[in-house]
Amino acid sequence: MEQPGKASRSWLQFVGSLLRRLLLLIALCYLGIVCLFATMQRWLIYSPNPAPVQPEEVRLDPALVESFQLHSEGEQLEGWYCSTQRGFGDVRRCAILFPGNAGNRGNRASIIQQWNELGYDVVIVDYRGYGGSSGKPSEAAFAADSRAVWDYVTQERQFDPKDVVICGQSLGGAVGIRLVHDLETEGVRPAGLVVRASFTSLVDAGRYHYPWLPVNLVLLDRFPSLDRISAIQCPLLFLHGQRDTIVPFEHSSKLFANAPEASHNGVAKRLVPLPNAGHNDIMHVHGDDVTEAVRQFLSDVAAVQ
């Protein structure tokens, strides 16, 4: 007959073994999820619509839109040069638009029209893998692509940098911040930078959505905008919806707080909260407010040139 003490020890050993196996199973499942995230991260980050797009499909006037191609590190990029009918006399001004992580340039028709109405020609190019452009998206690829766009605008189209404003939306805000940072490091400064609904870094955005994952350890593309914004000396405008659940408003607040108080030519930085907007409905909910904020920003920039 088994003694009570021995039976108790046997039961504890059984429970302990079961718990160890359970913890091992949980650890293996977690490790599997982390590996899956690490393997599929660019699929999660980038959501391109690879289909080519024509201006008339998105109600842009084909007579005012010129399609063109750029080459970046052996890849072919598809873009539009969208002319305005409202100029500034003999002065030509241009806005370079860097879109967010989804769709293609056709989804930005309302932003193109906004800048055209403000008197700016618009250049918008689809990143690699988007809108008929070849290649695959990545942070390094986007940096090279954005530089190719800048060279096209300032060299082939012969715009003076002081007449070029860069506008980035969400992920495109990070692309724009890096481009301006790199240009200013080389002694080249655009007229201004407009950052709409962007993040402090992709690491921070990843932690917000996946707090239970070691995002900082496995993320390949990081877009550290917060580390770069303090060095940018051109005029800055931030716009962000306060109901944004994809990139919380606090990201723009931190970017704004870390940016210089004023630009090299004395234009004060500005953050415009959009109280009723989320991430993707800014132009629908606050289109007039955005237009007025950008108009005032451009007026302030023009006044010191």
C-alpha cells in the first residue's frame, strides 16, 4: 500500500511536469508567432495596389496630368506631373507628395487637387511595387526612390529648391522627413515640409498595435523620424486627426515637440489638431481646415523668401 506522503509527492511531480510542458508549449507558440511576424512583416507594413492607374480613372483632368517614368536603382517608377491652372505669375512652385503605405497614387487625387488649387504643380510617384512601379517596397528602397523624385523635380523640371514643398502622408511623412533631413545634411533646403498623420517611428507604431511582440528586436524597416526631426531647419507644418486609431495623435505631438521652434528663416513650426478626423478621412472630414492650414503655411513661407 502506497504511503500518503509518497502519493502526494508523485502528484506534485505530475502537476509540475504538466506545467513545464504547458509553459514550453506556450513558449514555442509565442516563438512561432514572433517568427511569423518577422517573416511577414513587410507584408503587414506595406499594402500596395500594384495595378497601373490612369488620371481619368480618379477624375483628374488628363490634359493637366503628364505620366512619366523614373529609374531608381534599376527599378522603373511610375508617376504623374500634375499641372495647376493657378500659378504665381512668373514663379513656378511644386509640391512633391509622398503617399502612405496603401493603394497607389490614384487614391491621392483629392490631395493633388488641393495643391493644384493652391497654385502648385504636383509630382507624385508610386513607390516600388505600387501603381505599376517595379520592385519591392522597403525603407531603403523608399529612401532611394524619394531621392530620385527630388532629382527629377530639381534637375529635369528645373525647380529651385526654395520653390519646392514636400508633403508626406502617414508612412510618406517618414519618407519626407528622411529626404529633407538628408538634403539639409548636404546643404540643400526645400521651401517647407508638411507632415500629415505620421508616426515618431515605425517601431513605436508597431509597439502600439502589437504590444505583446518584441517589435524592436525583429523590425527591419524602422523609419526613425523622431531622431531626425530635430535637425530639420526648413518650415514645418504637422496635421493630425485626434481620433486616429492607426497612428495616434500623440505621435505628431512628439514630432512637433522635438522639432526646432522656428525654421532657419523664422517661420514658427505649427501643429494643427483635427478633432473629428481619424487616419484616412482627414480630407473628407476636415478638407477645408486642411486647405486653410496649408494655405496659411505657404503664405508664411512665401513672406520670408
